[in-house]
Amino acid sequence: MKKKELKDIYFRLLKYLKPYIKYFILALFFMCLVSAIMVAIPWTLKVLIDSALIKKDAFILNILALSMIGLYVIKGILSFCQNYLMIYITNNVISDIREQFFSHMQLMPLEFFKRHSTGELMSRLTNDTFILQQVFSTGLVSLVLDTLTLIGVVCFIFYIDWKLTMATIFILPLAFLAVQKFGRRLKSVSYRIQERSADVFAVLQEILSSIKIVHGFATYEKESERFKKINRESVKAVLKAGRLNSIYTPVMELLGAMGIAAVFWYGGYRVINGHMTIGDLMAFIGYIGIITTPVRRMGSNLGNIQQAMAAAHRIFSVLDIEPSIKDKEDAIEIKEIKGMIEFDNVWFKYPDDEEYILKGLSFKIMPGQVFAIVGPSGAGKTTIIDLIMRFYDPQSGSVKIDGYDVRDLSMRSLRRHLGLVPQDVILFNTTISENISYGKSDATTEDIIWAAKISNAHDFIDKMEKGYDTILGERGVRFSGGERQRISIARAVIKNPKIFLLDEATSNLDASSESQFQEALKRVLKGRTTIIVAHRLSTIIFADKILYLENGKIVEEGTHSELMNKENGKYRMLFELQTKENMFASL
């Protein structure tokens, strides 16, 4: 990172501190008092030797002993206050960053999640924020205390004997040079550690989410080697940082020893010549003992802060990404719709792709009509649903709902009127009831049961011990594909939307369930606009109109009977082929 980038990150982090600035100022005040007590303690050693021991004054000795106890009691109370305040501030700041990061991710278009793996984003949300939390709750306190202590100690040793101080202080430039050099190296290494850590998260998440495939293909050794390789890269980065820290500590200790040796030698001469008292020398040595710890620890803290800056940079790099799909400033909040859908000369290709998926696509669906879209894989069927949902925007042309370009509508109000059943069923690790009512927070028990019955899901749910309170498990793994699909359908039905979008919605239903679902679907879709993307043509015979899509263009359209009357028609050929396959499968 460049100096300007580093400066920007510091200022951005300070903005998160603004709501807690009163607490931070109070914590700094306590830190100043703690530092003052730490600096005052060696001075008592001078008083002890010069005023109590040499002069044999028992009263001063008693006062010093009681004062020492009192100082440490006060220091303990102040340390508790400062530490608790910094923990409170840091945890709230990190919580704010995590919540902003999570909210920002939810606004990102689907393309963002294709470019950034789930594991990488999880690493930034958890691991990187944890590093920030650790550094700013403890490392920042230590750095501030050490800086204040260093300033106080330098002032005191100059007061005691400026000549001895000047003879000793030649070590400081060497120490700060070492701090600067190691800090610069640690900054680049720290960023590399975070990158490798994110790679480990990404690979781990991918393997665990695909564990069924791993078991099915018995590729345990292959995946173990893959994980081992990326994990070793992470270990190498950590070991490099460890080597730097391991070198840094003895270097700083050597520089400290050189300073203490200079104090013993030159300070001893000044005592012998009568320029200093024994108490002055012992206090001076005490201060040098104090100063070596902050200098040594300061380098370590600076290294940790560099690591925190690398973590913050990774977090802000995501927060700085502007969503490519977002509401206009004057976006229309559409409250009611009739359900008319129109594609007007739509051209669309996915980002980074050269070839268009949809090529000048135009069609109109009137309110209440059931449209089916069929065709080979890659023809653009699911893309049509994605554009209606406004997961993507077309490069040219327009997608309209009731005459409104969807780009002019607020996404929240648009999607409130759309009921989506995607091809890949995604369920949450909560109850069946909460999954069905996901898109309708005010749904009653009656609403949930009605939606389940319409979707032919009620019977298998009702047979379970806990019924609608049954936990689905992660991604609904405890249920069959057909059961998960029916719960997903119920989740769309309960919204009672004007437009239904069914993307291979019956793909996991058996023949019996499919027949029952078709009958239920005909009832619930009455008066509602519906688009059904289907592979099995037997499921869309009842559609008002069927579009056969190929290479992003409509090559055939009409009702089932109209398309079946087309000799050598693509739809007819596909339907007859599937009919023969079903006949052979039933033998």
C-alpha cells in the first residue's frame, strides 16, 4: 500500500470512531494518568536512596512504602477503566463495520458473487475484522501508553542529568531505524498473510459445500492435497512474518543493552566525580529499564497495526465497489400491478462474455397469461427470468412491467410483486414455517398451511413429529429434492404475487406429485401472469403460449397444439423424443 492509501485507511477508521468519541477521550485521559504513574515510580527510587536510606529517615521510608502501594492500586483501577472502555469502543466499531459490510454485500448484483468466492467474503467479514478487533482493543492501548511513557521518561532523564541522557540517547536513532525497517517489511508480509488466509477459507468452503460430490467420486486424497497446498502457502506467509518478528526482538534487546551499558559506564563516572547522586543514577537506570520495554514493544505493535491496515484495506476494497444494479434516485415505488410483461428488442450478455445470450428478443405477455419458455441448454431461458427480477440489466432494449421499464422501478417494490421459484432450491437452516413465510413477515399460520397445501407439501410436513416447526438443516439437507422443491414453491405462493416465475420448478417432483402440483398450480395461477421455464415439456402443455428459444432468439411460438401441428418443428420433435424416453423408462 502507498502512503496515501494508508493515510486514507487511517481516516476512514477514525470515522467509525466518531459515535464513540466521548468514550475514547475518556480512555485517553485514563491512559495519560496510567502513564504518569508509571513514570513517577522510578522517581521514588531516587527519593528512597537519597532521602531515606542515606539519611536514615524512617518516616520517609514509611511514606514511600505506602505511596508505592497507593500508586499501584490507583494504576490498577485506571488500567481497568481504560481497558474496558477500549474493549467497548473496539467491539462496537467492529460490529458497525461488519454490519455495513454485510448490508453492502446484500446490495451487490449476482455478478459480484461470481467474481468473489463465498470463502473469500467470509474471510473478510470474520478473519479480517477479528484482526482489527484484536489490534485496536489491545495493540492501540499499548501503543498510546508506550508513546506517552516514552515522552515522560525522556523528560525525566533530561531533568536528572542531561549529559548522561545525551550520551545514552544515541541508541534511539538506531532503534527507530530498526522499527521503521521492520515495520515496512511486516506491512507487505501482513497483506500476503490475509490473502493466503482468504484462499484457505475459499477452498474449505467450496470443499465442504460439495462434500456429496467428494464422497461420490471418492476424491478424498485429491481434495486433501488441494487443501494442503493452499494451507502450506498460508503457513509460509505466517512463518515469514514470524522470522521478521524473531529477528526484531533480539536486535532491539541488543540496542537496549548497549544503552544500559553506556549508562553504567558513564553514569558511574559522574557519580564518582560528584556530578550525580547514587539516587539519581539508580532512578536513571530505572527509567532506562522502563524505556527499553516501550521501544521494543512499539515495533511489535506497529507491525500488528500494519497487519490491521492490510485487513482494513481488504474490507474497504469491497465496501468501495459500487453496485452495478441499483435504484435510481427518483425510482418509482409501484404499489399495484396488473402483470403485463414486455421484452422490447433486448440484447444481453453477461459481464466479461463476448457473445450475447439474448439477441434482439421481443415478446409481450398480457396480464393473467401463462407463458412457457423451452429450448436447449444455454438458449437464454433462465436469463429472461433474471432480467425480469432485475438481477442484471440488458445492454440495449428494455424489460417492462405494466409499461414501466424495470430500471425505473425500485427493486424492492418490483420484487414484492414477483414470486420466484429458482432452479437451484435454496432453503435456510431454520423451521419449515419460517422458510415458507420468508417473503411475508406478517404471514399467519393459516397462510403458511394454505401455501403448503397448494404446493402439495402439507401432507409430508404434517406427518413429521414437529410439523411446521421442524428444522430443515443447512440448505435443507434433511429432506428429499422433491420435498425441498415443494417448500420452495410454497415460499413463492404465500406472497400471492401478480407474477410467478418458475424456473424448472417441477424438476425434482415425481410423476404423482407433479400431476397433483399441476392441478394446484392451475388454480393458484388463475388471473396471474406466469412464466414457466421447463425442460420437461409435459409440464407446460396447459400454457397459453409457448416460446421455443434457441441461441437467444425465438424460433417457434404458439400453443402446445399449434406447435405440435408444425411438421418438423423443433418443439414437436423434442416433445416426441421426450415421450419416447418416458415410455422406455416406464418399461
